[in-house]
Amino acid sequence: MDQLKDIIRDIPDFPKKGIVFKDITTLLADPRSFHRMVDLIAHRYVGEKIDQIVGIEARGFILGSALAYKLGTGITLVRKPGKLPSKTRSISYELEYGRDTLEIHEDAFKPGDRVIIADDLLATGGTMAAVVDLVNDCGAEIFECAFMAELEFLHGREKLPDGKVYSLLKF
């Protein structure tokens, strides 16, 4: 795991002064590391009945698509307002830097579908908590929230369903 952690670079003072941004693009650009990261996360779910992966705009699309491919499922997209072409359900929520809204197609799931919600990084947990509510409102069952990395010092998992959070890398 240290090899994967070491390839993620720190960008100081981004997006604002005092923040150290974890730049995952270096891991994604390295074929061996990207493949290993996806395999390690996907292996956790082999043999489980998973109906859909939910990918959160935008970097969650990367991990979500790779997991859906590896697990033989489809992927459902959670997007910013106005980006999905059919009837949507939306949720607005507070961020550390303001307020945001996300949408999902109303017919994304069949009742009781078991889903994994995938995103690149768990920080404060606000976005994922909103997506958890959105997915639950659509009638799906959340199997787990899966992350490539987690910033443990921000305690984001405390906002998420107990026992349903997995992070491959922890900082």
C-alpha cells in the first residue's frame, strides 16, 4: 500500500492556502499503480451480489467505471444539475467551501438493488453523505461506500453509514 500512497503527490495551498491537496492524477497516470489499485478494491467485492456501482462526478466516474467493469455490473452516474437527460432526483448539501447540488436519474435502480458508491477520496464526508441519501431515496440498498483514499483526520466516515465504508489508502 505504501507504494500506492507514495505515488500520490501533495499539492500545498490548493485549492486554498493551508490545504494540502492529494493529487491522485499521478496514480491514475501510472498503468501499474492504477491497475493494482482497481484490482485491490474490486477483489473486496468478488462473490458479492452487487447490482450497480454509483460513480460521483467527476473523479468517482473513474473508479466507478473500473469497478463496474471488473465486477460485471453497470454504473449509475451522480452528476451536477442539468447534466442528466431524463427525469432526476436531486439533493443539495453543504460543503466545506459552500453549497452544492447533485442529481441522479429517478429510474436508476430497481427496488432493492445492492450498490457500491465509489469516489476517489473521502475527506469531510459531505458529498458522500448526500449521495447516500439520494441513493436510499431511490430505493437501492447501499452495500458499501468505496474510496481510493481517505483523509482520516477529517473524520468523514462519521457522516456515513456505520460499517459501510471502505478506503484502500489512508492518510
